[in-house]
Amino acid sequence: MHLHATSSEEGKTAVILVAGFLGAGKTTLLKRVLNWRTDAAKTVVLVNEFGKVGIDGDLLRTSGTDIVELTSGCICCTLSADLKQSLMRLWEDFEPHRIFIEASGVADPTTILSLMKDPQLAAMMHLQKVVTVLDADFWEARDHFGPLFYHQLEAAHLILLNKIDQVDPSRVSLYLKEMHAALPDCQVVPTVHCAVDAATLFAPVEDATGKPLATVVTDGQLFEAIQPGHLSEHAPTMATEHFSTFSFVSSKAMDQDRFHHWLQTLPLEVFRIKGTVRHRDGTDFINFVGGKWDRYPWSGEQTTRLALIAWNVDVDAIEGGLRECLV
Ligand SMILES: Nc1nc2c(ncn2[C@@H]2O[C@H](COP(=O)(O)OP(=O)(O)OP(=O)(O)O)[C@@H](O)[C@H]2O)c(=O)[nH]1
């Protein structure tokens, strides 16, 4: 399939798929883009969260852009029919010029790209670009990541090598060289907080021959320790066997010190936590990715509402630990 614009694509809604592993910075990118006033008009964002508690929608909604959320599953598998219906519905409701799809961090873009070839969808919209956000810290560990991780990179036309502020500068140029060698058709832009410019983000895919949407499937081993191939076998396997996504909701306040201690002593398998934490003096939004976290004051609903993603953990114990932080 060729991606450079053809006359048959003129007048159709342009779709940009934003992919990337858990916590890489997809929402950060979208928040940035939706602040570009010129682009906000006639733009709709479709956000997919693997867990039941939709968090990203709340973060993006402040931009004034129309946001559609798909939660409790992954659009690359259990929710792929929903994705098609949602895309068709939002095309009819909003007549957007552009749709951003924020895939869940565990979504395989190759299946979403196949869906985009559906004749009904293809009559309304065309895939303009796949943008994958990559946490620079993860490049070096790439061989421990599985097919999903590679698919997210290989499907990309543009990769934002993000969070370079957390990596030794001397490593960044090495990573860029390695990435250019491994992914020669792909544009790679190093970023902090996904600070890419509009010209780069929206630049046409220039390869005159067109880049295949999905290329070679490599044999990376991310998650093999967790369950071989499970991510390509879709969410039910993950959810029911080793991969857990769960939420914690409470209107009671948390003790800040206890919660801080709880975060610091979490097992490594608790990879991603995001949402709001109510404490005695207010509420914070917390973003935890692979042992690192940040927080900022939250002026929205004053409650604790967390989405968590973990592997091989005793969910009851994790939830019990959170309950002990309540006052
Ligand atoms: N230090 C640093 N933090 C960043 C950067 N980009 C994003 N973050 C932080 O990384 C965390 C996760 O960012 P998100 O944008 O929520 O990541 P995501 O890919 O949308 O996450 P999921 O949808 O849960 O997979 C947030 O705390 C961001 O502020 C960066 O360049 N440097």
C-alpha cells in the first residue's frame, strides 16, 4: 500500500495513528498538538485505553477538541469492530478533517492498519501517517521487548525518540545511528516531551514508492518471560493470564507519605499507573512509568481514580497496599 497522497485521497479525512509502548508519551504528544490552534478545528481524537478507567480522555478534553474514548479492551483485537464503528460514527457526526487515533500502549498497529483498509472506512478516510513515540530508555533494552514493540516501530513513518532528557546525551546519537540502520525508511526525531513541530508531524510521507504499512516481523523477546506471544494473541489472554489491568477508585483521602512509600516499594512488574490521587490538601495527577513518576496538582474531580497495568502480580496485594494508604 502506498501512502503518498493520491487524488483518490483528496477530500477524505486524514487519519494519524499515534502508537507507542505504555507511558512513552502518546498523550503528551496529543496534548501538544491539540494546543496548536490551527489544527484543533475539525480535529477529533479517538483514545483507546486498555483498562476500564479512561484517564487520557480527561487529560485531552481540556483542549476543547472532540474526544471519543474506547476503553476496557484493545482496539487492535477485542475492540477492533468497535474501532470501525466508532470511526464511522465520528466521521458522520463531526465530519472531521483529521482524526488522531491514540492506540493503547499494548496495541499492535499492524492490525489497526489492516482495519483501515476496510472498504467502508477507506471510502471515508485515509491513513496519513503512523507516528510512534518511543521512550529512549527502552531502545537499548529492545531485545527484551517482543513483537509488539517491533511492530510499533516498524509500522512508523515518524518515530519520536522521546524522553531524551532521561538518557545520557552521548547515548542519544548512538541510538539515532542504530535506529537509522535498523529502520532506514523511518524518520526519527529526538524529543523531550514530544516537542515536535507541526511541519515535521504533518509532512507528507515522502518515499516515492510508498512505505509498506507493516514490514518484517522480528523475533524480539519482550514479554517472553511473561507469556510468549501473548501480546500478538490479544487482550483476553493477557487479561486472564499474566497481564493485569486494574483500577482503584476511592473518594477517601490518601496519606501522602504512605502513598509515596507504597510507590517506592512497588515491584518492578507494576509498570504503569496513571490517574488522580486525592490527599488531605487536594488532589494530584500521577503518572508512573516503569518505576519513575511525576505528579502535578489536579483541579478536576477530587477523588482517587487510578488505572494500573502490571504483569505477574498479586492484584489483591497491590490493591490492599493502596487501601492501607487511605485515611
Ligand atoms: N522526563 C520526561 N518525561 C516525559 C517526557 N515525555 C513524556 N513524559 C512523561 O511520561 C509520562 C507518560 O506520558 P504519557 O504521555 O501519559 O504516555 P502515554 O504513552 O500516553 O501512556 P499510555 O497511554 O498509558 O501508554 C508522563 O508523566 C509524562 O509527563 C519526556 O520527554 N521526558
